[in-house]
Amino acid sequence: MGPVKLTEAILFDIQGFSVHDGPGCRTLLFLKGCSLQCSWCSNPEGLLPFPEPLYNSSKCIFDNLCTGACPRDAITPGDQTLCFDREKCHDCTTYECSKACCTGALKIGGYRISEEELMRKIRRDRQYWGSNGGITLTGGEPFLQPSVVSSFLKKCHLAFIHTAVETCGNISWKNIEPSLAYLDWIFFDLKQMDDVRHIAMTGASNKLILENARKLATAFPGRLVFRMPVIPGFNDDGEHIVQLCAFLNSIKKDEINILPVHHLGREKYNLIGRSYYTDNFTPPEKESLAHIQSVFTSHGIRCYVGTDTPF
């Protein structure tokens, strides 16, 4: 990836009127790039840290206009499809391929935006937040863009805007620490306590994640709420929940939000040339979620199911 200016962020979406990602009504900023490769990711277009082609083959008429327009030879014809070498796109700033497409089959996922423009958009939304609203940085992994994140959060903090971040925790502490003084709220994912199983489903160890959780438990003065996506067969068994309870008790934190995994991002995988991890998927039943909640409660952990987090 080419160098990102300190005052420039790479986003793939901005959503207003959210009521599930922090107190009040909020604006969500989705930053590109993630340090995990979770099999169930609902925002796969946010995994790569740069703008990339999103290709809908059902709209393609195979006229090769995009192939000829690409100066990096990143597109090659396949069998009733186009193939993309997205790593060749990481320094592109002109996106000739999508401009050449006349059917809407090819679009660019992600864009660069200045910090000043972000602040302008935030000020535009502010009148709709109400007294408790604010902004939430999500992704992707926001702390992969540490300089612009800390600078932007500082501006929000000085403007008396409530700030929150959603993080997977698999990031260097030096990326996280500069932002702590300007954050009011952190949602922190804990997916699996067993390192081998964590690696198998996310592509990375959980060691750095647990280390950062321990540090935040003492270093962060704001509200820290842990989250666990409930993945049937991966982390919903009683033994794992008890291990997670023990970890939370060891760092003296007593809040967790369990989120039933869903299918909502599945159709986006085709757009980035990836396969979804399963065709045999059953979301967790209400009874299963209630049982998990009861285990947390029995260990002194306040457990919120789905969108029931009290703000």
C-alpha cells in the first residue's frame, strides 16, 4: 500500500442514524483494512487497506473496456467472468477501469477522504444526533490508520462530540494508545480464547488481542464493553464461555455483548472474488443465546444479547 497522508483516511462507507453502536443516534465511519480474516466477516469489502474493484459479473457484457483501460494489467478475462489481481490496485488513484465500465458491473470499493472533509460531514450530521449521539469508528480495523484516527478523534473531542471505536484488538499498542485520551467508548472483540481455534477461523493468534484487552482494562478511563460474535460450533460451547468469564474476571471487567452471527454480508463476497465460508449455516437460536447469557451472569458478568446493550 502506498503512503497515506496524515490528514487523509481511507473509508468504504459512512452511515448515519445508527442506534446500535454507542449511545444516542450516531454516524458510523467504516475504515478500510483489517488485521484479521474472520471467516464470517460481514464487511469483506473492508478487509484490504486500499480502494479495490467490486465486480458484479451479472451486469458484465464482457466488452473488455475495463481491461483495456487498466494501466496496471490487473484485469484478465476468465470463463464468463473477469479476474482481478487486486494487489496491483493498491497504488491506483485514477480508477480508469470503473470509469470505462458502461453497465455498472465494476465499481470501486473505498475512497480517500481528507480529515477536513470528514469533519464537514460530521458537522452536517450533528444536528440529528440528539444530546447523547456522536461518531463511531468501525471497519475494518480503525487502528490500522492510527495517525488520522488519533488526529480526527482529537478534533471530535475538542468539539465535544462523543466518540467510540469498534476494534478487533489485533493491532500494536502503539497504534491504540495515542487515541485513548480522545475516546469515550470502546467496543472490543473477544472471539475465541483457544489460540489454535482462533487462528483457524480468523487467520491470526489471539495473544496480542488478549494482551491489549488487559492493557485497556487499566489504561482506558472510558467505557469498555467487550463483544463476542456467537458462531455455532466455534465459540458457543460451555467450556469456552467459562474460559472467557475467567478472563474477564481476571482483568476486573464485567460487561460483554454477545452478537448472533448472521448472513448479511454473504452476497458481497462475490464482488471481491472470494467465497463465503459455509453454505450450511444456522444462526444461533434464542435458547442458545439465553443459555450463554446465563453462564456469563452466573460468573458475575453483565451480558447483553444483540442490540440490548444499555447505553
